[in-house]
Amino acid sequence: EVQLLESGGGLVQPGGSLRLSCAASGFTFSNYAMSWVRQAPGKGLEWVSLISGRGGTTYYAGSVKGRFTISRDNSKNTLYLQMNSLRAEDTAVYYCAKAIYYYDIEYWGQGTLVTVSS
Amino acid sequence: QSALTQEASVSGTVGQKVTLSCTGNSNNIGSYDVGWYQQISHGAPKTVMFGNSLPSGIPDRFSGSKSGTTASLTISGLQPEDEADYYCSTWDYSLSEGVFGGGTKLTVL
């Protein structure tokens, strides 16, 4: 059974940093691209970032480019999202997601809430 | 404003067939398969369709199709448990980003 368990969310001040983690199990982690998708309170889903299976290729939404960094440790079956220079508009539930092929999504985690506020 | 356009709301009665649409352009839907995601009461999303492939565990009353730059999700034999928000998504090669629609709220009357 595929499981994706996010952690690392919480309250952070504007301009601060936070690192999210996603522990994956139930599949061969290194064989699949992974993504982060977020949802602001009362809003729709927003794609954030994608990383290839081996970690050599990454993509970012324009709204987070230069501030967020996606990475993975295939030896630990863990996906990360390093978030710097956080803004109020980054407040959202962040979901970790496993691809079927590449940009698509097959499985979703339960999400972790990030709140950026002073 | 979302890159993909979905109806804000759609409703249907139990047993009815409903179709949700997702419109994009040649850079996204016109070039890539589309995924459909169900979200009930702001819980974690669940994938109900990718392209025209049904994930395991999803009832076969769900089906997907695409024509040009518009993708569709059809639910045949609507059930009360289908009431949810539905989002479409794909890749946009001009942006080099994933893109989502704004979501459709499906109400089962």
C-alpha cells in the first residue's frame, strides 16, 4: 500500500523558513517523480514543484521560484521542500504527491499546514 | 486566474449522467493527458482519472475523454458519495509548470 506522510508544517513569521518532509512507502521511491501541491484556505489546488525520480530535474511554479527548493533522498525514501522568504500568501496545506508517469499524480498525502503570520 | 477553466458548479440527481469540462490551450491540454482529482469536504484529494485510465478502486462510472483543448470527466449513474470538488490538471510546456483548473463543485440533488 502506497503511503505518503508529510511533516514539518507549522506557524512561521513572514520572511522565515521551513522545511517540509514527505516519507514515502509502499513503492520503489526512486522510480517515480514526485510533486508538491498546495491549497490556500478556501481556495483551489495550486501546483508548486516537481522533481524527477533520480532528482536531476526540477521544476517550480513562478510564485515560488527562487524561494523554494525541492529535493529528495532516495536512500531514505523521503521528499523535501525547503521554503525560504515565506510570505503570507504561502499559507496553505501542502500535499506531497506521487506521479504515475511524470507530471501526473497517482497518490496524495494527507497534507501539512503551513501558516505564515506575525 | 487559473490556466485551465472549469465550471464553478454542476449539479445532478442520483442516477443521472453528468459531465465536467476543463478547457485549456495547445500548450497544455492540447499536448498532454489530463488528470482529474476529487476532493471531499477539503480532505486530501484523490485521483479519479488520468487520461482515460481509471485508477484501481475507482468505480467504472467515472470516465475521461479529450477533444482538442478540452478535457471532460463523465460520471454515469451519479451517486450521493460523488458530491465533491473536482479539479483537472496537466502540464504546460510553455510555462514548464503543472497547471490546475479552478475546480468544479459537484452537488448531488
